[in-house]
Amino acid sequence: MVLPMRSAKPIAWICLLLMLVSAYGFVAHQHSSFLDEAKCTVCVVAHSASPVAITSLPSAVLVRVLLVILAEPLSAKQRLVPFALTVRPPPAI
């Protein structure tokens, strides 16, 4: 279902408002005791360690090339074949 542009703008504003309210609630919430903080899923996630991505770069090995094979040069007609297949002819009047 595609919504017209007039009805999409209020939905976008509502989503933006909900995002800002939830961000404010995430930052401003407090607990009266340590036990309440230990049960709060927001606080548990905020204090958990984020996983570290392990990256390793492959080692480069230089290989000497002893033989270079040169291909036959293409003629201009051979180069124009793909171009001719992709260009649309002018419309007939």
C-alpha cells in the first residue's frame, strides 16, 4: 500500500517525536537502589561490553612473472559491437 505524500509527513513527524522521547527517557532514567538498576534491561545493556571485531590482513607474497602474453589488438569494428547493441535507435516519426 502506497501512502500519498500528505499522509506520510505526519507519520514521519510522529516517528521522529517517538525517537526523541525514547532517547530522552534512555538518558534521563534513574533508579532508587542498586537492585533496581541490576534488573533494568536498559542499564544492563548500557554497561555490557561490546564485542570486538578481530581482523587479520592477508600477507602479501610477491611473485615474479617470467612470461607475458600479449593479446591480438582488437579492431575498431569489434569494439563497436557491444556499443551498437545498447544504443536505442531514434524514434520513427
